[in-house]
Amino acid sequence: MQRARRNLLLATGAGCGLGGVGAVAPLLGSMAPGSLARLQGGAKRVELGQLAPGEHLVLRWRGLPVWVLRRTPAMVDALARGEQRLADPMSLRGTTPPWARNRWRSLRPEFLVFSNVCTHLGCVPELRLSGGADLPAHWPGGFACPCHGSLYDLAARVWRDMPAPDNMSVPDYEFIADTTIMLGVHRD
């Protein structure tokens, strides 16, 4: 009788163990990110060769609008002028990566890669290269937020005394060829 009871207990325990594994496996599988989430969150190769100076490219990455602006030499030169108007010219606060804490906020002066989301309430600022009635008289070109009026220069640095508290963010990226970047990756 003891032997039969022991066999029954072993069979019951083994059945419960297999049933538990069978129930937990799909649960764990459902917690993994789906293929769309993996695609959106991973590194993304971006070709920049088609961009002429002064042109920009807009793409979605991790659910955010990411811009690549190929600045002209005049745009790059203008970044040095007017830094006194900026709240954080060297991007010392916020989430700017250390390698982008420079006047250009980029690895190379001619290419600006940034997330075009206003740091005030998340609106999408517009590229405004020339002045207008709604912009300051000395407007050097940059980005203007249509929601609450925050102004950013051509390095996505916010002007002083604006509703936006910080510069727009710069994602990790690296050049893998002369005019090709890998967005989402940066090796120091």
C-alpha cells in the first residue's frame, strides 16, 4: 500500500510540476516585447548622403520624431554668435550625452541629429530659417514651438526665458560611414 501511495504522490507531483511549467511558459513568453516593439526600439541605420546642405530628414524612432539637419557652413558659423541668448549653451543640464556637449551638439558640426520634441509640453517645434512677425527681430534661424512659443537655435538649444526648460534631446548615434549613421548606438 505504501508503494502505491508513493507512486501516486510522485505521479501527482510530476503532473503538477509539468502543468505549472506549461502555464508559466506562455505567461513569460507574453511578457517579451513583440516584433514591432523590437523593431522600433533597436538601432536604425540612416543614410545621409542624399541630404544637401540646408536640408533635413524626419524619421520616427522609438515613437519620437527624430530630425537630421545638414547645416550649411553659415548655419554652423551662426551657432557661435548669440550664445548669450541661450539658457544652456553647452548642454550641461538635461540628458545630452557627454560627446554632444559642444557648440554643435553633434559628432560633426554639419549634421544635427535630435529628437524634435519641445521640452515644455511635448509639442513639435517647426524649422524657421527666416524671421516672421511672430519671431524676434534678430532671429538667426532655428526652431519655434507653435504651442507656447519656445525658441531653439539651429543646435536645438533653448533660448533664455522660454517656457521650455531644457534643450531638445540628442539620441545616441555614431557614424558608421562618411554619410551613414547608426541611430541608437554610440561607442565612446
